[in-house]
Amino acid sequence: MKKPSKYWILAGTFFTSVSSIIIRFSEAPALVISAYRMLFTCMMLFLPVYIKNRNEFKSLNKSNFIMCVISGIFLAFHFASWIKSIQMTTIANSTVLVSCSPIFVAAINYYLFKEKITYKMIVGISMSLLGTIIIGMGSSQGNESSMMLGNILAFMGAIFVAGYLVIGGFVRRTVSAGVYVFIVYFVSAIVLFIMCFVTGIPVYPYPAKEYMLFFLLGFFSSILGHTAYNYLMKYYSSTLISVSTLMEPIFASLMAMFIFSEIPSLYTVVGGIIIIGGIYYYLMTQNTIKDNEKKI
């Protein structure tokens, strides 16, 4: 099979960043948006994944299945917190803060899998945390008390998606992208609908416009965005794909400026640059560590 162009990675990043714009057009509760996004994604994936991978589903071992289920729970919590954050803070703040996930991936790998942490990694993580604090300071200067809560939810979204990414990195070694994402998306949808029922949020009925937005989220942001990342990991390094996701806040902020006239504050611009710079520095140095570099 011919190796796909690396520019598809950039395309996947663009489609993922579109999600914040689509969400802003919706008037449905965040949990409902999240649940239907995953439901429509599963519906679109079911037939092609079943036709191509039905035998793999039968041979999937118990440990990998359990890991997929846990990953789906993390993804559900990610969408629940992050989509709610878009409704409470600016798109720029939300997308920048949720991009902090690599720092949590590093922390999880260190504590669970004893991966080394170097001084260069600490510098990158510290820069990201500093940028987050700056954005938080900007929110505290505003008049809307909900903005700070929205920023916190976006930050929580970064923590949850980090768990999803760490698990996916291990499961994808032996499980195909189709089987992995379908199980994860299906579990995520179930968890999100349960959260709707537990909290008393109605899942039906909503205007036809809302269901169209849910479908667009599933098709553009999940199928062409998240699922594309998992497919391309077979051909390109996860580092390259991770670095490309740092374009999401830029794409989303530019679209928000033109569509919603959301002009990022100075705090967001400065904090965002520091966060993206810190994560980029960390990602670009983690695979070039030499044996003679001092480690902690």
C-alpha cells in the first residue's frame, strides 16, 4: 500500500479544530453534544470496520478489550469537560488549555512506566504550566465568573485525553486502528448517555439543526480528525502527529475571530505561545536524548 502523504496529518488537525466552531453553534447541553457525537461516529464506522475487521473482534484478548473500555471512559470524560468548557470560556482559551495533554502524558508514563524525565522535559513542561497560569490570570481579570470555570474544565479535558492517549499508545501495538477506535467510541457513547440519564438531561427531542451539528461533529472532527490520526500512526511517528496537533488552537482561534469576532486577549496570546512553545520543545527533544544527558 502506498504511503499516504504527510499533509493528511495537517488535514486531520484542521478537521479536529473545526469541532470547537461546530460546538459553539449548538444550543444543546454539553453532555448531549458529546453523546450524539460519539453515537453518530459509531454508526458511520460500524459497517466498514465490521466488514474489514470482524475476525479481529473475535480474537481480541480480554486484557486489550479492558484497556479499550478504560480508554473509552477517559475519552467520554474528556468530551464532557472540554465541550462544556467551550460553552463557558473563549474558543482560544479552551483549545490552548486542552492542548496541554502532552505534559500529563509525560507524568503518567513516568509514574506508571518509569520512563526517564530529563531536564529538557522539565523545561518544556514548566513552560506549559506557566502559560496556563498566565491564561488563568487573564480570566480572573474578566467580568464573567464562568470563564475561569471554563478554563478549569478545558484543563481537565487535557488530563482525561492524556489517559486516552497513553492507553491507545499501548493497545495500538497489537490492535488495528479500526477495532481500537470503534470499541473506544462505542464505550464513550454509552458512558456519555448514562451521564445524561443520571444528571436528568433529556437526550430527546432536539431541533433538526442540532442533530445535523452532531452528525457534522462525528464526521468531520471524529472520522476525519481523531480517527485519521490513529490511521496515520502506522506510517508516521506519534511525535510528528503530536506536534501537528499544536496547530489546533491556531486554526480554531483564527476561525473564531472571523466567525464569532472572538479576539484573543493579550493573556491568551502570550500564554498560548508559551504553552505551545513548551510542548513543542518537549516533543522535539524527547526522542533525541543522548545517553550522556543528565537524568533525574
